[in-house]
Amino acid sequence: MPTSQTLYEKIWNAHVVEQRDDGTCLIFIDRHLVHEVTSPQAFEGLRVAGRRVRRPDLTLAVPDHNLPTTARLDSDGQHVPIADPESAQQLEALERNAPEFGIAYINATDIKQGIVHVVGPEQGFSLPGTTIVCGDSHTACHGGLGALAFGIGTSEVEHVLATQTLQLTRSKSMEVRVEGELGPGVSAKDVVLHITGVLGASGGTGHVIEYTGAVIRALSIEGRLTISNMAIEHGARAGLVAPDDTTFAYLKGRPMAPKGAQWDAAVAYWRSLATDTGAVYDKVVTINAADIAPSVTWGTSPEDVLPITGIVPDPSTFADPSKQEAAKKSLAYMGLTPGTAMTDIEVQNVFIGSCTNSRIEDLRAAAAILKGRKKAANVKWAIVVPGSGLVKHQAEAEGLHRIFIDAGLEWREPGCSACLGMNPDKVPAGERCASTSNRNFVGRQGPGARTHLVSPAMAAAAAVTGKLTDVRELMN
Amino acid sequence: MKPISSVIGRAYPLGLKNIDTDIIIPAAWLKTISRSGLGKGAFQSLREVPGNVFDDPAYADAPILIAGDNFGCGSSREHAAWAMADLGISAVIAPSFSDIFSGNAFKNGLLAIVLPQDAIDRLMEVAQTDSIHIDLETQTVTTPFQDRFAFEIDPFRKHCLINGVDEIGLTLKSSDAISTYETKISASQPWLTPNIA
């Protein structure tokens, strides 16, 4: 037995139910989050096979992807019907399946409703050292609390519902160490965009990444969730941040977290999870915080990252011919010319939200820039979508919603919104959006939409000037 | 799952890298509550371009797709695998796949074959005119021109694919081991059960 283990190895080893000779392990799953998009076929599969949900007590269902972010109750307190019949059907399926299989369900008008990856940590459902799955690739998010969390497909959703386990092989481990101190205007989002630029969109494939170093240690839980959320954008199976006092302070007293003596026992266990001195990762990448500027994407892959001070690259300067081809296609789709300063690019839309950046700190960062300012006239659509009803409530208690509304932005109901072009919040074809979401893929925010990924403060700055903007110019 | 041991036929020579799941099947198609009928939305943005390989009669009903690095990156949507299967694709050959996509492909009996870039380059050439033969049993991809490329596959996945194993049924045979694990953990870490109201 190795004496020194990584955080990943400790969590993995604690969850092995059985190991087969070929190395495949049956891994126990502690937490399963379910939403409306990737679950209907799984529940149908259970029904057809006459199977039940093994551990409904470890499963939590909440709608998020399809929900419109406009008012859900009318002035008489009646539910506003969902206009899109397919979205309505999918939402109704979850509302029906959850009670049928004995699963707790948070409905669309509950203050606890929100994006699954905001709700899990906020409720204390997501805990350090646990295995967490959800039929959504941004499940990696919960790794910010020190949980081994990863996205799964619908067949695996059905497998977890039926058995509370998954058949898995162990991933390789990678340490991404971010040393130094972040400069002014540089946030967790800029850190993870920068990491994605350095590693590339497939740099983490086959790996679980542990984010370490002074920068990560100094981050709040919201910041750590933002970083781990985008682990999938550099290809990693999951992201992890070792749990510490910041983690415990965040979780203490949350509704579904352990209480009293149970809490003390849990914290004692969580403290034992950190990677041991001398443990070896399969790969180590070191990043200096001084190299990270407020960042922005120029292309249609999250690896297409530049500092905001950069210029649109010339594809012919890329060494890899396949990258040249991809960059040419990206620039044609994005309507950009090599050599253009990023700060000269006008945006018509601004989206502040998504499981990456819709927590209270994100909204505070955006509000700090927007306070006393107005959105530019060329910005036609700018929305702020809190990650949950509780985030919305907290933001309103702090008066942040007034700042957004006074600046000319719309203040919405919680949900996935304009991150993925599935609900009514979409960016029109050919228009640009400064977006705090996680993907700039072709058509991601709607057919023909052009996405520039940025931090909440950078999105706020773009709203004010109507162009991609170095937020540092609007500070103080 | 239907057993699969070989795929023989023409291949779409797509070749692009970072083909993400939004390209394979856009989100607007994810509102379905069934697994079928998604082929119509498969590769929608690519198919809007005149002269694309998917609508080229030379490759009509090709069962194989050849792509670049990091195929299936992005979302966990299994709809990507369903859409490709609905389009008639039984195998994808690429230098690398996203972890989630290759898992989803496997669960649907869609082969995700990893070969190095030089093999991909050669197969892209062959695909213009001739068929490609993938044999899972011998773990080889061959062409009518004596090309022979060996590929690796996880032995458990290979076994499941060739025998069409129902993975849930297989895991349920371990129900006692799962129960033993649950009993052990609820004693040593009683705080693990959430306070779901």
C-alpha cells in the first residue's frame, strides 16, 4: 500500500465497492443530482425494466435547463404556463417522475430552486470527500468543495438510479498549481480561462485535476466552484480543490449538511483528505498568477483564450495545421479579422449567469462595476440571472438588483438561461455576447450566436462601454 | 445493448478537431423525452454548409465517421450518441475522445476507436473512395489497400460490446456487495446521509 496518496486517490479508494481483475471498479455514488433534460429516458428505462431507485435518499431533483427566466407566477399567484410545448413536456416529466420514484423534488417556484450546480453546494447536499454525479458535464463544479464530481450520460443516470454505483476505471491525476497572487480585476473566471488556454480543450482528458497553490487557497468557495466548474472545458473528468477551513465555514449550518456531533465527525474526516506530502501526480502544471490578466475568448473553443489586452490572432501563425484550419473556421463564424484589438470588438448582448458565474460573489463583482453607470446604447439585451432563488433573495437584500435595473439590465428568475440555447433566452444570429457562461461553441447561445467568455466584472464592463473592455479601466 | 463485433463500410471523412456535442446535436433537440429520431438534428450546423460530407451521396448511409482530436468534447448529453446512431453511424475513429462521450458511445454500442493522427490521415484518404473494416475481436482497422492499424480498448468494454451486456443487470448481480458497502459506511460515516426534508 502506498503511504502517500493524493486527494483523488483517497476519495476513489473510499468508494470502491468491488474491483474486477481487469481494473474496472464498482464505485459507490453518494449524491445524485437530477434535472429535466438528461433524466426522462433514464426513468423510462427503469419503468420498462421494472426497476426502482435504490437510494432516493441520496438523490435530489431540480428543474433548471428549460425554465424560462421570466416571472413564474402572475399577479394572482397563478403559475405562468410554459409556452414551448416540448420544454413543458420535459419539465412535467420530471415533476411526475420524481414522486413516482420517491425522489425529493424542488419545484420551479420554490426559493431553493436554481441551477443544479448552485443548489447542491448551497443546500449542503454536496459535501467534501463524496462522489457526486449528475447528467450534466459541469458537475465537475462541486469539486470546488473537495468532492469527486463528474458528469454522466443518461445510461449512467439510469445505472446510478438503479444501483447507486457506476462501473468506472481510475483516471490519471494532474496537479494544476497556481502560485502567486492575483492582480486587481483578475478573478477565478480569469484563472480558469487562462488554465484552459494553457492546457488546451483536451489537455485534461483522462485526468482528474487537483487545483492547488496559493491562489486557489486564497479563493472563496464561490471562486473555487467557478474554477472546478470549467475543468471539463480543458477535458478533465473532474476537478478538485482540497477541503479546508474556508470549505467548512461555507458548509456549516447549510440545511442538508451534517449537524452537531455529526458535523464534528465529518470535519475530522474531511481534514484527512488533503493530498499527502510526497504523493505523486501523473502530471503537474504550474501557472504563475502574474501571467493572468482579465481574459476573454476570441474563437469557438474555450481554449481560444487571450488577455483582454490581446489582438485577434492570425491563424497562419499557428504551428499546428489542424489548429490553423480550426482557427480560420472560428474567425469566420465569429466575424473577426486577425489583428483587431479585443477591446475594439462591440457587443450587442451581455449575459451574467450560468453555473459558472451566478453566485452571490459573482453578482457583487458585476454590481461593483455597474454601480452608478448605465449600459451602452448599442447593448440591446443585457440580463442578470441569479443561480438560485436564494442567491436572488440575498442579492435583493443587498440591493444589487437595484444597481442592475438602474444600469438598464434585466433582473431575472433563476435557471440555466442563455448559457445553452435551450430555453427562451438566446442570443440572435450574428450578434455578439459578452457572457459569463462556460462554452463558446458554435451555436451554443443560439444558432449563429457569437460568444465571448468573460468574468462577471468583465461582462459588466462590456455592458457599460458596449465593447469588450479591460475592467481595470473602470475600477476606482 | 445490441452485440457488435465489426463495422464494415464507407466512412464520412470529417477530419475536424474539437467536434463538440453542440455540433453533434444542438440543445434545441434535447427537449425530447425519447431516444429516437435525433438523426434529423445531427451535425446541424455542419450540414447547413453546401457540399458537406453528410449530404454527399458518395457517403450516403456510411456507418463510420473519421474525425480529429477531442471528438465529443463539451456536454454530457447522451443525445449525441443517440443522434449519431439514428443517422446510421456505428463507429467513430479519432485521435482522442472526450471521456464522457466515449462512455456514452460505449453504452449505446457505438464504437469510439482511438488511432494516432497518421493513421487518421491515411484513413481520410482511403475514405474518399473505399470502405473501411473495423474488427473489434482482433482490435484492428483495415482497408482494401493492406493498411492495418491496431487499436486499444478497455477489456471490460470490449466484452460488453461483443456480448451486448446489459450493464445494469450485471451490476445488480453485485447487490449484496453494494448492501455490505452501504452498511459499513452508514456505521463509519453516519453523517453521509443528507437531511433531505
